[in-house]
Amino acid sequence: MRRLVLISMLFSLSVAACMPYKSEFSCPENFNGKCVSVQEAYQEALEDSERKDRNTEGPFNEMANGKEGMDSIEQSYQKSVLSRLTALLDDPVTPLVAPAQVLRILILSYPSQENNLFMPREIYTFVDEPKWVLGGSRALEKD
């Protein structure tokens, strides 16, 4: 029994020594950044993003950068692309498949020249292929 307790204690100590994480937060000695808690780092990140948003807004920043012509062209292009995308998302067109037209041919019984009797049967054939239809009656044709 003593051996079992001793082996289990040694095993638990060896496992605890192999754990790569510590239960308390501490910065390494060779760390070159700030040593702050997770909450403080999160708050700093929020403040930095707010500061960047304030610095990049407004017409004065565009004029200071000397890119007002290019930015306005890019912005108008982005607005046109986004307006097209929003129109597609607001009013989606669901494609439908117009089924192929099938022709059923009934062949009645008939005797052959060799005096064989062929019994009645039906043959099915496609008259046209199925087509994709987008809105209304607009069918998409193959190229």
C-alpha cells in the first residue's frame, strides 16, 4: 500500500512539473513589450482602435495625404459595387429549371417480315433539354 501511495505521489509530481503553463500570470524576463494583464491589454487595444478611427476620418486627412482624387474614385467604385451587392441580396433571383419536354411514342403490335409478332410498347425521347430560368421567362442558353 505504501508503494502505491509513493508511486502515485511521484507520478503526480512529475506530471505537475511537465505542465507548460503556470497558474499565475507572469511575463518572461526577455519580454520586450508591456507586461500587463489580459483586461488591461484589451482596454488598450480598444483605445488604440478608437484613436485610429478618429485620426483617419474627415476630408482634412485626405487632403493632408494628397490622395483625395484617388480616394474619391476608389470610394465611388466601392459604393457602386456595394450598391449592386445590396440589390442582389435584397431581391435575390432564384434560378429554376424548366423541365425537358419528353415525347412518348406508342408503337402498336405488328408482325415482321419473318412472321415475328412485336407487342405494343412505348418509347420515350427528349424533344429538348432542360433549361435554367432566372426570373420571369428569361431562359439561360448554353454558349
